[in-house]
Amino acid sequence: MTFSSLKLAAVAALFAVTSAANASLLLVEQYDDFWSTDVNALIDYANNNQADTSAYWGEIDFTDDPNGFAGDIAGSNPWPSAFAVGASGKNHGLNQTFFARITGNIATDAGDFYFRTFNDDGLFLFVDGELIINDNTLHPEKRFEGFKSLTAGVHSIELYFFENGGEASLEFSVADASRQFVHFNNANSPVTLVPEPTTLAVFGLGLFGLALRRNRNA
């Protein structure tokens, strides 16, 4: 086995490990200068356009007005596009008109689960493709909750948040039957963020390729 082959295999395995680690979070994709109260318009736009910014987060707690946003859990972060350029404030153009798509997978035991948002403006939340929070209005910060009974296993999360002027804020948390709401990556969270199956396949192929090359060299 040549050194270049070993290096290539190591890079492939490292890429797979890094991808799996990142995918064990929620992907936040922000689309600037577009918004709609129609969830189908948001889905269509996201499916046919590249996000202006994207990042992986374990906690979904964003605002452009940290002094005014209450939420339920202390602390918040700038929106990805604003963070990327060091912008702040609800009057900055990047915080005025946009939408965000937030996607990921969670592993759960069987049971009843509650999903809570504090948001300004509206949003749509799907769990396993079922719409459980449907807020298609422009408004100051409001609290919404959705409920779903889940089987043991892996379930998909897809949230569309839209903003059109004023404060732009979103806090997204989860609880089991105890109704103790926490961020998804909290140590006491009733769910576990997990990679998508395709990412797990890439991870496995990367490790398999490395092992195969090592065996050939033996």
C-alpha cells in the first residue's frame, strides 16, 4: 500500500467521522430576502435554491434582539447570516426579511412528546412529515406547542420559520410527558440527535475503505 493511498483512506475516514458528528445536530439553513406565510412556497424555494448560510446547531435559540426576546430558556444566538458577517440588531437588513429551514433526526423511546416554540414571526413544524405546529401569521413573540406520540426509533424534524420585519426570534425545545422543556442537545433531553441514514452510510464506507486498505497491506 502506497503512502498516498493510506493518506487518501485516512482523509476519507476523517471526513466520514466529521460528517457524522456534524449531522448529529440540527441543520439550520437561512434563505435571505425571501419569506412567505405559505409553507408550500417555503418548501419549494428551499428545494430549488441554495441557502445563503447554513450551520449545525444542537440548540435552536436565535434572536436579533437579545434584550427583548424572552423565550423560556436563558441565552440565545444571532441568526446564521447575521453571525457570518458580525451583524446585530433587529434593524439590520439581514435580520429583516428571510426564512430558515431547520432539519434533523431524533431517536426516542416510545411515548408522548411535546414540541414548544417561542417565535416572532411565524413557523411550520413537521414531525415525521406531520404538521403539528401551523403558525402562518405575522406577530410579536408568541408561544406555540405541538404534540405527537412517537414509537421507539428515529424520527424526522423539519421546521420552517419566516420573518418579515421587526424582531426575528425563535426558541425551539422538546419535552416528554414530564413537560420539562429543554434544548434538543441538553443532557436531560428526552431525545437524542442522530445522523441521517445516508450520513451513517458514508461514515461506514469510510471506515470500511480504511480497514480494507490496511488488510491489503498486511
